[in-house]
Amino acid sequence: MTPPADQRWRRSIVREVRRTVRAQRERQGLIGQSLYLGTLGLVFVLPVVAATYIGLWIDEELPGYSVRGTLSGIVIGIAIGALNVYLIVRERS
């Protein structure tokens, strides 16, 4: 047996009020959001820079590898950085 429309309406209102109160409690300030976005940027950029330098080093050490190591490093760094960002965002939500 389904509850009357009035009870369903009240339940939905109570659920929305609880959701709103919980969201207000968990809301971050401007500094918290800035730190979070800065962290995401850092965990993306650091692997790109590190892999690029490793690729550049490989290009300098091995003859005949003009830019293949550098380009490979950039691609690998972007993949690792994107994975890092994905894992952090998934963990937070």
C-alpha cells in the first residue's frame, strides 16, 4: 500500500532539508577550494615535468633519438598526471 501523497511530500521535504543542512556543514571556504585546486594542478604538472626531463635526458644520452624520448615523456607524464587527478577526485567524492 502506498502512503498518501501528503506523507510522500513531507518525506521529500524532510529529505531535502537534511541534504541542504549536510551540504552547508561540509561546504569548504575559498581557501579550502583554492588549496584543493592547487593540489590537483600540482599532481598533474609534476609528473609531466619529471617525465619530460627524463625523456630529454634519454634523448641526450642515446644517439639518434632526436625528440622521441621527450615526446614520449610528455605523453607518459600527461597520462600519469591525469590518472593522479582522477584518483584524487574520485577519493574525495
